[in-house]
Amino acid sequence: RKSTVLLLLSCLLGYRWTLSLLFIHSYYTTQTMISRQAIRLLSRNLTAARSATVSRPMVVPALATMNVSSPLWNPPQRSSPRWFSSETKEKKEEENVEEEEKMEFKEEDPVASEEDSSPEIDALQAEIKSLKDQLLRSYAEQENTRNIAKRDVQEARQFAIKSFAKSLLEVSDNLQRALESVNPDELESNPSLKSLQEGILMTQSGLNKALQANGLEAFCEQPGDKFDPSLHNALMQYPDPNQENDTVGQVIKVGYKLHQRVLRPAEVGVVKNH
């Protein structure tokens, strides 16, 4: 039928008009086919969207709380999907992933998970507490060790001359005995003895200055102090009504301290009145 119609049209209108009519006919035919395919694709997308909205629970806000007349109320607008593109497929895939995550989150029971994890949390907290206690104890132990080491070093520096200082104390005692043996009445008549005494005094003062410069101090140089067993070494006891009981009545050897530590106790005689 088409061939006969084309022959008649070519005979009546000519060759050029026939070609133009054929072109118009083919154009409208293709447009009709495209529109049909678009309608089919639209119907498929609509059915898929309806199934997605039915499967996913939608949260509908309460209309009573919305003020529709207010200019700030802006209901959500759905953007029209673009046909013949891959954006709709990507959006569908993202929506499916979000729905699966929401369903998994709903399926999990938060109370049960808290109950299951509470003993684990208690155990971890106990472990943290014990580790913190161990850390603090180790810090305290290190600080104590550091302080002890510092004190030992300081004491080693201060008391390194202990034995040497003890040996010099005998020299100081001998110089004191030499001065006590000089008779004051003979000093005026004997100038050589006087010069000797002055030399001994100068030597004793120089030795005492050297001892003080190295931390040595003399104590209990004169009688009258209260007897202290940590400072005095009692060699004898004797009664003396002119002095108080348990006091130092006589000093035999002077005591010395090295950096506030007793290097040699003083040898004394203690008054004991009955």
C-alpha cells in the first residue's frame, strides 16, 4: 500500500515533493517511538518510587504544630528526576544503603548492648585504675630514689673529711693543753715564754678558722650546760652543792660537730647531788 501511495504521489506532485513528504513521515514516526519509550520509563520509575516509599517508613510531622500560613513554613519540594541519566540510579542506590543502615540500627537493642558491654566497661575502668595506681607508685618510687641519691651525694661531699677532721681534733686538744699549762705569773718575767704562748695562740686560732671553714664547730667549751647523752660523754659523776643537778660541772674535752652532726661528743664530768 505504501509503494502504491508513493507512486501516485510521485506522479501527481513530482519527485521533490515526494521526498519531502517521506522525510516528514519518518520524523513524526521517530518522535512517536521516543515518546512511547519515555512514557514506559516514567511509569517504571513511578512504580519503583512508590514501592520505595511504601517500604520505608516516612516521618510525617504533626500538622497541628505547623503554621501553614506563616511565611517561614517551607514544605520540602521534590526535585524532578532527570530522565535518560544515571543520577536516578545513584540516588536509588544511596537510598537503599541508608534504609539498610537504618534497619540494622533499629534491629539492634540498645538496652541489651549496654547490658552486654557494662561488665566490659567495668573491667576496663578497673584496669585503668590499677594502671594509674601503678604509674603513680612508680613516679613516687623514682622521686624517692632521686631524693635518696641526692642526699647520699650531698652527705658524701660533706662528710668526706670526717676521718681527717678527727685526726686534727687531737692537735687542737694538745694546743689547748699547752696554753693551759703556762703559768700567767711567769709571762712577765720570761719574755721567751710569752712569745711562745703568742705563737701557740696564733696557731690555735688559725686551726680553728680552718676547721670552721670546713664545717666543724666546737660545743660545750664551758661548764654549766644541761647534760645531754647525745652530745656529752659522762666520764664521772660528783656532788657539787653550788651547781644544779645533772649539769656539766667539768669539761675534759671539747665536743665538735661536722655540719650539725656530732663528730666527737664532749667528755665531761656530771654533777650528781643526792
